Amino acid sequence: MYTIENEFLRIGVLQKGAELHSMVDKQTGFEWIWQADEHFWGKSSPVLFPIVGALKNNKFILDGCSYELPRHGFARDHDFQLLAYSTNKIMLELVSDKKLKGNYPFEFSLSMTYELIDHKLEVSFRVHNWGTEQMYFSLGAHPAFNLPNNRGSLEGNYIEFPKDKILNRYYLRNSLLSADFTKVELDL
């Protein structure tokens, strides 16, 4: 596990899946990230790429060829290579190879950057299409958070989307994304 820290936070990132595995408040010692208890759920914050969710029958067809992708794609199950590492910033990358192209026929790189800035952790994704054809993908994160001991109440806890004022909430039908959605206005 790679560790970076500043005066306020210390985080741990796994090489496998570039998964955020730990974020500790250094003043209180509180661990903000779920610690992957296999009895309940064995992940902490997997990266979802090149698909978020599942495909119908776990397959897609491109140019007459059929390809199979597992639920949430494959990035979470592969080792990322270290690109940059400093006291408060780490960058990891997954690059397409012959094995991955058997399930996803594109030349790509996916890089993840974790950077500590004061009391915040900024997470950035970068997808680069190295080929000439259009590359289809979706990208997401699936973080699981611990909440301070407040007897199970969510009151006082929130996730901030600083640039968004309205989000679209899409619905699932038979475990697949439907075209139906509602707009969710954020309290600013």
C-alpha cells in the first residue's frame, strides 16, 4: 500500500485497482474509509472502468465481435503502475495490454491521482484513448465511508459536489439503466 500525508490527513492507496483503502484524520485518528470486511463487503473504494454497473448478459458487440465485461469492469482487479509519488500526491496508471484487449478492444490508459490539499482529498481520473477509433466507456468510483459514532444517524454528514447544482438520478430496470431520471437539486 502506498501512503501519502499532510498535516491533517494520511491516506493509503492499494496498487491493485488504485483503490483508496484508508483516509485517517491525523488530529482525531478517525478512519473515514470502510476497511473491507470480507464478511460484509471486501472492498473500500473500487474504481469502476470501463463500465459502471453491468451490461446485458455481461456482453457488448462492437464491429461484429462480442466482448465480455464483468460487472463494474476490470480496473478494480488489476495492478496499476506508479507514475508519480510525493509526500502529498500519488499518481497510478493502468494501460491496456493484450489480455485486457480480449475483453475491451481499445488502446487506453487510465490514470488516478490522489492529492491532499489541507483538509481535503482530491481524486482525479484521466482516460486517454491511444487509438484512432471512438472508445466507449463509463467511469466511476464506489467509495464506502465510515461515519463518526453518532448512533447510526446520517445527520451532519454529507458529500460535497462543489461544481454541481443539479444532478440527474437515473433508475434501474431489471438491473439495467433505464432512460428514466429525475433531477435532484443540491442544497448550496
